[in-house]
Amino acid sequence: MFYKNRVLVMVFIGFVFSSCGSRSGDHQAEAPREYPLLAVKPEDKSLSVKYTAVLQGRQDVEVRPEVSGLITKVCVDEGARVHKGQLLFVIDQVPYRAALQKAEAAVATAEANLATAKLVLEGKEELFKEKVISDFELRTAQNAYKSAEAVLLQARAEQRDAENNLSYTEVKSPVDGVAGMTSFRIGALVGPTMTQPLISVSDNFQMYAYFSLVEKQALEMISKYGSLEEAIKSFPPISLELKDGEVYSQKGRIDVISGMVDKTTGTVSLRASFPNVGGQLLSGGSANVILSYDFPASLVIPQGATYEIQNKVFTYKVVDGMTVSTPIEVFKINDGKEYIVQSGLAEGDTIVAEGAGLLKAGVKVTAMKKQSGNKEEEKK
């Protein structure tokens, strides 16, 4: 009896396994799922990215007085173009002219005293040769002559100082540029210790746009061109977007890349130079530098065809109708819709174009059929 029951149980178990095996086979024989597929092919692609920049003239010079006194003339119009050496302000010259005349008189006196000391020395030397005077008297005459020479040198130095001070009463522009605003008028007392400049002159015929890249982006740029110098020479012209949204008509070029990383921000500073003949760019303003990246004959895929695991990007290639998870490298800068593939795919590869995040490897897929407009209307 026990033996018969055991046989029945084994037959039942075999039936169950047979049934499960049949269902598993049915599962394996499931029809492929429909997904939008994409055959990867090369195309020309351009990307652009904006970076906030600060504009600055080639030279922004604060003009300050080097002597003290009252302003007697204002010779510059605010906002006017000025050239190097142009007179901007005149400080009261009367006391400085008097100081110069005094210094000139001191020089004349010192020259006369030196001439007298020379005559005395020559006379003493003759008397010493004839042994009329002692060595002490001769040395005293020599020392008097050297002292007169020193006095003359000091007087001439004071004269040059007085001449310089008089010249400083005429405040001139140190560079070509555009004059800024000034609050100083005739009668204002100015001096070298004042904190506020008389006026600023901006040499803005050439404008600099200063901006920053994160260290990784700067390193990628340098590695792309081989060296820092080659990156500067080879990087294509860049554009400038003004605050009103208008793109500046003149192209600029990157002419400086800092060789140091800012420890506090982790960025590398760059400078781009733009011509500013019409004066549209204002020193001290801000704008957006637009860097363009051109990728001729590159492989471009939708971002929906990718998924990420631990900062690595993957896509699903379709091989013999089955999904195969494939790691790829993409260019870090993108337009938010597509990726430029740098490695991992080749021309002619087929990938799942959408819904990669919901897929897994080893799934049978087929291309989604396009429905005609009539069928869609019937469904509606």
C-alpha cells in the first residue's frame, strides 16, 4: 500500500514539473516587445554653452593728483574720448612756480660758491708747492671744494624736484581711452593722499571678458589641443551675448588661460578679447561668453536611449534581436536632448531609442511599427 502511494506521488510531481516546463517554454516563446529602434549614423553637430563673464577695458586707469592744491582748470568733458598726454586738470601753479624759482636761485648760489672754492683750492695748491702753507691748509681747501660740489648737487636735485612738482600741477591722461565721471570742479582742494581719484580713463578700444571653467572642462580643452599654448591658438572664435539678449556683432578670441586652479572655487580663469571700435561694450559690465563646439561626422543619440549607473552612461544595443547593455562615453556638454557619443558605439549599430531606463539586458525587441493616420483616426 505504501509503495503504491509513493508511486502515485512521484507521478503527480512529474506531472507538475512537466506542466511548469511547458509554461516556461511558452514564456521563452513570447513575442518580441516593440520599441523605437535607431540605427546610429554619423551627422554634423554643433553645441554651444554660455558662461557668465565680466567685461573690462584693456586699461582702466584711476587718475590721481601727485601734488596738493586747488583745482584752477577742468579741461576734460565727462565721457569724452581722450588721448595719452592730454591735459585733464590744472592745480594751482603759483606756489610751485615760486618753489622752482627758489630752487633755481639755490643752484645759482651753489654754482658760484663752487667756483669760488675752486679758485681758493687752486691758489692753495700753488702756495703748498712753494711751501708757503701747511698740508693742513691745503686739505682744508680741498674739503671746502668737495663740500661746495655736494651743495651744488643737492641744489640741482631740489631744482629737479621743484620742476617735477610744477609739471604735476598739470594732470594729464596716462592712456588713450574714454574719460569717466568726476565730482571735482574748479576750487576743489585735492592731494596725493585722497582716496577718490580725480577721474578714471578707460582704454576700451579693446575689451576683455573674464570668465571661468571648472577644472575638468579646462583640462579637457587643453587635452583636446595638446597644450595650453595650442589651446589658446587653436580654439575657434567665440561669441558674446549682451545683457539685452543681443549677440555682439564682433567675434572674440581666448587669449589667456590661467595656469592655476582657484583653490576656493575649483575653477580656471580665462580671458577673451573683443574689439570695441564702436564703444558698444562698457567696461565694468557683464555678459555671457558663448563657447561653440563643432563635431563633424559624430554619432548622436537621444538621451532617452541612455541610463546611468554610478556616473557611467549605458545604452542598449540590439544584437540578433536581443538587448545588450553597452557602456558608452559621451561628451559632457549637451543640449539636454541628445548626447554626442565619443566611444562605445559604431556606425550602423542599432539601439533602443527610448525607454532605456525601463529595459534590461536579454529582452527580445523589435522595431515599433508606425501606424497610419487612418488607423489612428479610427482608434480615436
